[in-house]
Amino acid sequence: MLHRAPDTYGRLESGRYPNPPVDLLQDVARLFRMNEQEWIALWRYALGQDPPRPLDFRSGAELPGVWQEILDGVRHPAYINDRSWNLLAHNAPFEALFPDRRVPANTMRWMAVEPEARTVLTDWETAWAPVVLPQLRVALAADPSDKTLCAIEQDVLADPVAAPLYEAASAYTHLDGDERPLHHPDLGRGWVTMCAAQPLAAPGSRLIVLAFHPGARRRGRLPALRAAGDGT
């Protein structure tokens, strides 16, 4: 059924097929009509890592409606975007981050090239661009065919300020726990800590919560959270 050499699937299933090719994993996933969670599990078992992209290109493009209720219950600015940074849902505190309360359709494009972003994201060239632009580069490396990301890259390359920063971007992609300066339109200058997670029902999407604190940067990080009884 896979149109492969005899025992190909048997070797894969028993762990006797080191580094199986991606097209084989895709064929297996389609044959068994795997969902996104099963696709991730297949990659972890076969290659010891998560897949670079969802099995279905539409994955992460929609969310269960209850997520809006969840976001509305979060007091910090919070939003969910798809893998191309298109905004799927957000709460009222997130709207308040924008001077005119008009949230952008794509958060990456806003952060990367919109002039308004450079008034909200304090020290944009030194504090934000080195975090934001590498994420775009890495996402495009994983999926060069993403039309939304390709269009954003063209906008970045046409921007006289963003272009050289993008060309010099490092491989930095970590977001969760980052702290950056921000000028809140209502609350003034302060610092925001970014917390990132992924809704399991929509692989490729991202939940971002922005814990904003007006005033000076806090000294030190909050203590790490551990399970009760963890002696480490």
C-alpha cells in the first residue's frame, strides 16, 4: 500500500529504520489518516523530534470557539496567531496595546515593518528586532512556500531600517519568558514578559500572553515553578 520495498513499514514500526525519509512518514500518515497529534507522535518515534510543519497545511488556521472565552478571562494582553502570525483571537487588554485600538491582521508584519510598532515597542532596533526578525527567517526556512511569510519578508527587505537588521539576524528564536521594554498607550512605559504556549487542538498556532508591568524593569526573575515535593 505504501509502494515501497518489502518490509519497509515493518522496519519503521519496529524501530529498525534509522532516519526514515520525510516522504515515507508523510505516506504512512496519509495511509492511516493520522491527525496532527498522531503525526507529531510519528515524528518523535521515528526521528526523535517534532515535525517542521503540520501534516495538513490548514492546521492551526482555526481554533475551538471556547478559546475566545479563555482569552477574555485573562487579565494580561493575550492573543493567538496561526503559524504565519495571522491573528486568530485576542482579548480587550491586547487591543489596548495599540494607540487606536485597531489590532493588526498579522502580528509579525506589524512588529517587523509598521511605523506604529516602533513607538510601542521601545528600543525597537536593539530590543525587539533581534527577537522578532530571526523568527521570520526560521519560519521561512521551515516552509519557504508560505505565501504570507514570503510577502512579509518582501516588506521587510523593502524597509530601509528593517532590511539590514533582517540580513544580520541571528538564529535566535526563543520567546517564552523574554522580557522587553514597551510603551503602553494608556499605562506609559514599562516592561513586558512574554509567555508562549500552543493550543494542542491547533498545531502550529501560538498562544502569547504579555505580562506588562509599568515602570522600571524588575530586578531578577521570578522563581521557577516546580511540582510540590520536588527536591531539586
